[in-house]
Amino acid sequence: MMNPSLESERILIFDFGSQYAQLIARRVREQNVFCQIVRHDLPAKRVAELAPKGIIFSGGPSSVYEPNAPQCDPAIFELGIPVLGICYGMQLACQTLGGKVGRNHAREYGRADCRVLESTGLFENVDASTVVWMSHGDQVQAIEGDFLPLAETDTCPIAAVRHRTRPVYGLQFHPEVSHTPQGSIVLRNFLRNVCGCQGLWKMQTFIERSIEDLKTRVGTSRVICGLSGGVDSAVTAALLLRAIGHQVACIFVDNGLLREGESDLVRKTFRDWFRADLHVVDAKDRFLSALKGVTDPQQKRKIIGKVFIDVFKAEAQHIPDARFLAQGTLYPDVIESGGAADGPAATIKTHHNVGGLPKELGFELVEPLRDLFKDEVRRLGTELGLPESLVWRHPFPGPGLAVRCLGEITPEKLATLRHADVIFLDELERSGWYRRTAQAFAVLLPVQSVGVMGDGRTYEDTIALRAVQTDDFMTADWSRLPEDLLARASTRIINNVKGVNRVVYDISSKPPATIEWE
């Protein structure tokens, strides 16, 4: 059960198909207020049971006046719970309560100058003229006498509203994006001034609640935690160790597809630092043997997954009284896999952390991080005493370097890739860009090209460098790294990595590309 102090400040975010729904949730969490993303048609009866302090309607790609446009249960407005509609959410709230919505003659996409008409309540401490981010073709055209306009732009005379008698508010712009500089103030005003939230969602409170829940659920049984070298599994293990200590057994499978120094970092952190019961399985030869001659990326993934389960299962049998398996599932994983009871249906992917392995092994699943976003996990890791080098490590794909070494996997190609990768990451660290990128890595391409070294002709491999900026990893833009940084990385790689004579930089965004190459 949720600690009462946290549950009392729950905010529900109704998802109408917005690409920004998770970003809204993260902005609410940044105000130390707990929130959950729920499906747009959640019945008012269920909303009343959850007893949120407030509700936020997200934006969405539809037009509210279309026959099959997503709607909410209109009885929600009779509950007396404050509602903030954003973009589509504002249009829906206004239409449901008597306003008129239609296609505007001038669409607004991008920054707009917004003039505040009422500087109290939602717009307290917001400048009288402020920049906002618009993304709409429809807009509220008439609000009759039930709503009051709070803000306007040159082409949108009703850019924000409040209802005269109900605690219902609307914003035509997006306060959750960084392009609305004072958007966080508007959200804070809604959460604090309108909903009455105090900001009780704090990491120390989460730790205390999680420890209590884990002790109650696990009892005297043992819990197996699989370590991957990534931050999610590391923080999961650290939280379990804080809660139940010696009852935790960590298994780390060295599949031969890890980053440079990954195995040593895990050993040092969990065996030396936390004194954990750490089982390191050297399965490099087994994985590389199974991958010999395989070039298809999907086949690589299937082979790696199957061998991992076999190796993990064999090692787990050596741990007596083990009843639970812990995984580092995060809140976005739960949302995207359709794993939340009241959440939106799965529309994106089935995440590898949700299901699969526990069923194979016959264990009960423990997911202590399933309420958290990635930035919250990093804060939690710091609170639990994990080293910064691990807490801020970039994400790493489950199949490891197998999907960054295009074509057939060989020990020689992996050594080349590791050497190039560690040089690139070192240059990012030295220049202060590592923490400014969400994910960065090298890729070894199955492409040779002509080069000249000294007086000789070469015909050698190509390394591609990839660095992206993203909030949620569902979309991503390529990082505009400084030219001198890229030049240093390229020069060092070509001079020091045997068999490489060309370095290229990937400037593709997601979509249409993916972050990883395979």
C-alpha cells in the first residue's frame, strides 16, 4: 500500500494520446508531488476511489468535435476535484462544460508571446508578458458566461481559462516543455494554490516506504537480483540491500558483450563496497560461440536472450530459499507495456523487464522502482550511496555490444569497438559533455574504406559515433557536439585503435532512426 502521506497528494494525468504525457508527469514529480498516468476514459467512480488532489488532462492529436475523438467521463467534473486541461485537454473541458471549439484560421506551432490577463491563481508570479509553446490547429472559440479568459496571444484570444464556479482550468499552450520558460511556475501554482499539495513526494520518504514494503512482502525468503552494469539494476540491488541485507543474492552474467571495465565496476561496487552476496558468472565463451556466424540483429537478440536465461537459471539454482526475483522496471516501462492497472493501453512496446524471466524461473517478481522515472532513479541511487560513475552511466542495451558491432560478432571486432567507445566517452567526460548527453557510444560498421597513413594505403574499418539528447528515449535528437570535441575523438580513435581509418558522426534523430543501430 502507498504511504498515506504520499497517497494523499496523488495527481492523475489523463492520457489523450499526447507525446508529452510522460513529460507532464515528470514535471509534476519535480514539484515533489506524486502522480500517475491513467487512461483517458477512467470512470468517475474509479477516480473517486483513488481520491486524487487534482487531475491534469493531457494534449492529444485528435479534434474534440470529431465523432470518435477520445472523451472523458463527464461525471468527473461533478466530483469537485480540480482539473487542468492542456491543449486538447483544455478544449475537451471547455466543450464538455458548454464552450465551443473549432478549427482556427491561423494555426499556432512553436513559440508565441502570451499576455496574462489575470495575474492571480494559476498565473501568480508569472510575467505579464511571457513566452509559451503552442502546438494546435483547433482552439476554444467561445466560452459563454461560465469561463473567464486568463491569457491571450495575437492569434488565440482564449489561451487560458478558468471556470467561474468549478475548479476547472485550461491552458492552450504546453507548460510542461522547456520552450515555455515559466511553465513550471504555472504547474506549481496549479499543484500548490489550486490543489493544495504540499510536496510530500520526496526520495527519503520513498526509501522508507519501499523498505517497509519489501520487508513485509519478502519476509525471511531470499531475493535474487540480476545485475547488468546499468543504473536501474544497480539501484534496485542497492535498495534491496538497504532493506533486507544478506537476504539478497546478486547475479551478474558476464556475456562478453559488455562495455570496457563493466565487470570490474560491478564487482567493486557490490562485492567490495556493499559487501553483497555477488555471483559473477563468466559466460563469455558460451555467448560468443552461440553468436558465431550470426549477422541478423533480431537473431542476435533471440540467441542472447535464450543463453542468458539458461545461464541465469543454472546459477539461480545454487541460491537456497530464493523465492523472489527483483528487476529494475521503471514507470515508463510499466506504461509502455500496459502493465499499470488504470493506465493507458500498451501502444509502444512490450518491455523486456515486464514478464519473461520470472515466469521461466518460477519466481515471484519484485519491482521496487516501478513508480519512478529515470531521473528519480538516479537521485535514489545517490541517496543510497552508489558511486557517481555508476549512477550517471548512460543506458546500455540488453544485448550489449552485439547490437553496436554490426555484422558477425568476433572477439577481435569487440576489442576494436570497446577501444573506440572508451576513447569517445573519455573525450565526452573531459569536455563536460557526458552528463549533457542522454546516451553516447561508438558503433563498428561492417564497412571498409580506403585511407592513407604515412606513405601507405590502408583499407580498414569505420567507426560511427552516436550521441543523443532525450527526456524519455521514445523520441531523441542528435547532440550538437562541438566540432573540436569530435575532431579530438576522431584523431584519437584513428591513431590508437588498430584497424580503423575512418570515423563518422551520426546526425539522425528518432524518429525516423532509432537510437541504437540494430
